[in-house]
Amino acid sequence: MPDPASLRLSVAPMMDWTDSHCRVFHRLLAPHARLYSEMVHANAVIHGDRERLLAMDPVEHPVALQLGGSEPALLAQAARIGAEWGFDEINLNCGCPSDRVQAGRFGACLMREPALVADSVAAMVAACAGLERPVPVTVKCRLGVDDDHDYDRFRAFIDTVAAAGCGIFVVHARNAWLQGLSPKENREVPPLRYDWAYRLKRERPDLRVLVNGGIADADEATAHLAHTDGAMLGRAAYHTPYLLHRLDVAWFAGPPFNGVLKSRGELLRALRPYVEAQLERGVYLKHITRHLLGLFAGERGGRAFRQVLSEGAHKPGADWSLVERALALTESFAGPERQRA
Ligand SMILES: Cc1cc2nc3c(=O)[nH]c(=O)nc-3n(C[C@H](O)[C@H](O)[C@H](O)COP(=O)(O)O)c2cc1C
């Protein structure tokens, strides 16, 4: 079981968003956060281009690989591969509602198949046993699907899966509606019920329960810590990444920030060696800068920062100087940003 403090803050797995470049950026902002990959199907891990799907930068740790799938043997094989590639946790997706996922009978549909999830978790745990370092198998789930409104059924799902060897649950605290809603709507329309996650933690204190869904700011995130082991942020972390920095500084005393917020500019400049190394390898600047656009969200110059990066990063030869140009626009509105968290 990981150190409980390491579960307090995490950034949600998000397809097309939380790739390795994004995670490196988030790591600079929040050295104590737990980071998650995009979901990767077990078959892709086994048969696909692993270098593209699983490669990570060493600074990303602790980082979890999220797997999709519902065949225990395949999930076990993929989990072992993920652990061998250096991931610190293997997470099983039991929350994604997309049609593609439903056709493949995984993601949120699995909320209705606790025995299959338990078999999968047991096989993944066995596959990750005997490694030099422990790699826990965790589950990210919903409260239920469609019109399941029975807390006992939700808790029975958790109990069944926990008995198979999962001690950490990320609860996206709403149902998934499998008919008629797009994945985007499924992150907004079904009502949030944080109290189910809180109750689960009260009734199963030995489990680690992380709450996810709709957490918009630092006060909300902090309030969840009174009831659960951690808060997982998705869209707010991506669109306003400085929030991650605020939370890291506020929640974790000691180095590297010692309770003092760094300015956005300082944090971003720390990314320069990474960006230059990636450009050297042939990566386009736009593939990194697309994750940076929200850094100055709500700040003076934030819109110009975003515009300069979006308009310039795809041009041939775009390099770090573009980022400096964008930063200069924010710095022209000088003002001391440094303050205590
Ligand atoms: C663009 C996008 C992609 C997502 N992809 C995944 C995914 O691959 N796996 C997963 O478990 N959840 C995925 N999610 C859901 C998030 O992990 C999270 O549960 C959801 O956004 C609610 O948290 P939030 O309100 O903090 O964003 C995705 C969300 C977004 C916005």
C-alpha cells in the first residue's frame, strides 16, 4: 500500500490529455501529486506500440497506468507489462461510458459485473506480485450505471473487488448513464453524490477512498480531505493547472517549495530543458504547449499567452523562444506573484 500522503492529490486519467508531456508539466507544478496515464486497452498494451503507449519520463513518478478491458488473462498480462515498464500503480477503468467501451463490455458497464472485476483484479494482482517494488492494483469506478440508486449495491461492488486484492478505489461520485448521453454529458449531467464516497470511507476505513468529479477549486478539494483519503482532479487540473501548484504547496509541507508558491513563470521556465530535449528528438512544440495553455487562465495576459502559443507552436521551427515570447506578454503586467500558500 502506498504512503497514504501520496494519495491525497491526484490528476485524473484523461484520454488525449494526460499524455507523458502533460504529466511532466503537472509534475513540475505538483511534485507530490499522483499522476495517471490516459486509458490504454489491455490489447493495445499487449500487441501495440509500447514505446508510444507506455514510455514515460523519469520525473513522472509516482504515475499510474490506467487499463481498459474485461478479460482477466489479458488484463493480467497488460498489468505485468505496465509494471515492468515502471508504472507505480495499475488502475482498472470501471467508469468510462463511451459507446466504444460499451461495445467492448468494459469501462462503466463493469459496475454491473462485480465478479468479473474481482476476477480481473485478482489476476492483475497475481501478475504484479513478485516484482522488486510493490505495484498496487486499483480501480476507478462510478457509483452505478443508469438508474442504480442503491448504495448497498455500490458497496457490494466495492466489497467484492476489495476481497480480490484492491485496496484503493477512485470514486467518480456520480452514475454513468449508458443510454442517450455522450461521454462529455456523462461527466456533467448525472448528479454528484459525494456522500456515497464519504460513507464508503466511514464504513470501510481500511480501504483508501479517493473522491473524483466536479472538484473546481482549492477549497472544494480541501473539504474532501476531511472525509476521504484524497481528491482526484481532472478538468480543473487540466484547464487551470496552477491549481495543482496551489494544492501541492498548501497540502505538503517541506521541499521543494517549503510553503511558498512559485510564480507561473518560474514554474514554466523549469520545463525548458525538457522541451528542448524533446524538440531535439523531433517532437513538435505544439504537442507540449497544448497542455500549457491554461497556466495563466484568469490572469492578466492569460489570453495573449494562450493565443501566442496556439498560433505559433505549429509553425515549422517553433522552439522555446515562442514560450518566452508568450511569457513576456504576461510579465509585461508585472506584479509580485510570489506569496505564501
Ligand atoms: C477529455 C477527458 C478524457 C477522459 N478520459 C478518461 C479516461 O481515459 N479514463 C478515465 O477513467 N476517465 C476519463 N475521464 C474522466 C476523468 O478521469 C474524471 O473522472 C472526470 O473528468 C470527472 O472529474 P473532473 O470533474 O475533475 O474532471 C476523462 C475526462 C475528460 C475530460
